[in-house]
Amino acid sequence: MTNPLRNKKVVIPTIMGLGFLAIFLTVLSPVLAQVQSTNQTPQITGSANIKQAMKDFIKENQKTSFSEASAIAQKEVTNGSVVGGHIGIVQGYLVYNFIVIDTENDKGYSVTVDAGNGAVLAKSDGTDISGFGKMFGPFGHGEFGHGSFDRHQFGGKWMKQSGMNSTDSQSSWTQ
């Protein structure tokens, strides 16, 4: 049996291919460098800094802390225990959204708390959570998933099955 590395039918095309590749890269690298340098956006400083305006807006309007809002949401549900929450914008308002579990009756609720004054803006109807342990799956994700209550589907299928989809004009929420 012959060694394929010593076969002229393999060695010559391989050497030629590598040579063409080296020439191509040598010729092309200055062109690529030129294209990359001309495609970079120049650094600018404008007069309306949206990032800073958003930070200032949150600082000025978030008068209720996350822990205070969590306690308010927990008190809204008898035997309540907060299992998740976040701050976000819902229907144009800065709010906290929480998932609160009634540990005695195996019901789950979504509670929305105003970030400015701590008022409860909405509370969903209770939904059975008897299969709650299965919702998180083997790696802590599953039905509740990652994201938010609003567009990003915090609560996933569980909230949709419960009628807690915020795009439904909050039909299953009490206000």
C-alpha cells in the first residue's frame, strides 16, 4: 500500500492550492483592512443623550424600591410568596411585575405594582399551579422561562393558559 502523502496526484494539487491561498490572502488583506477602516462609525457627541435621559427618568420616577414593591405584591395575595419579578414598562408605565404563589391553595397570581407610588395596578385571577414543579424543567427554565411579563412572555404557557397575556387588554385581571 502506498502512502497517500507521497502520491503526486495529492501532493502537487495541495501545494498549488496552499500557494494560491497564500497569494490570495496576501493580496486581499490590505483591501480588507481598508474596507474595515472605512466602515467604522465615527465617534459623535450629540445634544440629546437618550441613554442618560432613560437613566434620569427611572431615577426620578422609581420612588418605590424593588423590595418594597415585592412586599406589597406579596401582601396582595393571601398566603402569598413572591417567586419572581422585575421592573419594566407596561402600557407606557414604569411598573414592577411579580409572580406570587398562594402556598396554601396552590394558586399563582401576577401582580403589577406602580414603581412611582407603590400602588397595586393589577392582579390576575388565581391559576392552579399543582404542576408547578414540572414547569421549571431540569435546568430551572421551562414554563416560567426568562424574560418579562409583557411582550417577552415571562410565565410562558402558564400565563397564556391563565389568560394573563397583557395583550388581551388584561381581560382576566382585576383592577
